[in-house]
Amino acid sequence: MSAFIQYTLQGLAAGGFYALSALGLAVIFGVLGVVNFSHGACYMLGAVISAVLLSELHAGFWVALVVVPILMFGFGVLMERLLVRWLLALDPLYNFLLTFGLTLILVEAVKQRYGVSGLPYEVPDGLGGQVSVGSVNLSTYSIFACLFSVVVCVGVGLLLTKTRIGMIVRASTEAPERTRALGINVGRWVTPVFGFGIALAGLAGVLAAPTRAITAEMGSNFIIILFAVVVIGGLGSILGGVVAGFLVGLVEAYGIAYQPRYAQIVIFVLMAVVVLVRPSGLFGREEVA
């Protein structure tokens, strides 16, 4: 029983990485209609920048937790202004190919600068060790990562539901055509929303840095699972991305614990079942399907 609880906590912690990234991906797709393939590379950049801040500037995890999302927001704004917006009027496939090409550039750039071996990054002070709950020993950092992800997702949810700006963004995400019909200029929110989505991917990378191998390729497998997450939750659905992120994290953790050879296969079997039963995803719109 204690092992099951540990696997559950590990799954929720990993699910937090997926939930944060899927949240950003859902917002970007809803407002821009862009399937951002470079999201995995942005997740990788978040982790790499955290390691560089530590090694070059001696700025630890807590500094990276604030600085990296800001830097990634700026990167997202530049990316949208210089690249993405020029292809928005064309078939969405063009932006998919653009972000795929950008992924290859970012991965190769990190390889050339830092090599293919993993960058060192330790669990931050105060979050190492374990917490004993009865007879169960739980990782302090996993507890923190899980709770922090939940707090951020809830905070973003409150921002989107309780503020005027948030409601406009949410309406633009879930029903862009109707929002335009009401006279709201969806276009003015494109750049900040894209930057915000990229910032969430970078934040997920910071959280993953102490527990994952920080390499140029760490985003490659991540983006594949992340697409499974958004398909399960419903492409463009904010709530679906968060729920599916934690669900996939649990499925992955249980798979690694009990059937390691089939851990990732189970995720895509789950995706296939959801698509067959409900093509729009658990929380998606039927028109997206």
C-alpha cells in the first residue's frame, strides 16, 4: 500500500508538468488555432536555463522559478511576432511545420552549446529528503511539485474565470468566432496569450529540472506524451488539458511501477479509447473533433 501511495505521488508530480504545459498549449490553440510543436522544446529550454542560471550565475531553483517563466514569456512574444503571426492566415499545417522546424533548431543549438550529456541540477535546499506519513515515506520535492502545479493551475483558472481579461481570453480560446461576433478584438490578445503559453511550458521545465535528466532531447518524448494529453482532454479545452495532464501522469507512474515495458503504450491505448468513444476528448468541443 505504501508503494502505491508513492507511485501515486510521483504520478501527480509528473502530471503537474503535463498539466502546466497542456494548459499553455490549449490556450495557444484556442486563440491562434496553432498546434505548437515546439512546446516540448520550450519545456526543455526552461530546464536548461535553470541549469545555466545555477552554474553560471549561482542563481538557485527559487530564482529560476520566477526568472525562467519571464524569459520564456519574452521568447514566446518574439516567436509569435517574428514567425508565427505571418502564417496565421494560411493552413494551420504551415505553422505546425514552422514550430517543428524551430524545435529542431533549438535542440541542435543546445546540443552544440552544452553537448549531449545531461546538465547537473540538484534538488533545492529544503526540498530534499522525505516526509513520513505513518508508515509511508514520501519525497518532499514530489509533494512540492504536485502542490505547486495544482496551485498554479487553480490560479490560472481563477484568472480566466474571475477577471475580465481572463474571461475574454477564455472566450477567445473556447469560442473565438462568437467572441469576434460580439465585437471583441481577439487579435490584440494573440501575442500575450502565446507568450503566456510558452511561459507555462518553461515553468514546467523548471519544476522538472531537479528530477529529470536535463538534455537537449528531454522535450522530444515529452511533446509526444503532451499531444496525447491534449487529445485525451480535448484540443483547446483548458480544463481538459489540466485534468488529462494529471490523469496521464498517474497512468505513466503506475505503468513504470508495475509494467515498465508497456508504460507509454498504455497512455496511447487510453488516448485511442477516448478518441473512439468521444472524438472531441473528455472536455473538448464537438466542432474540434
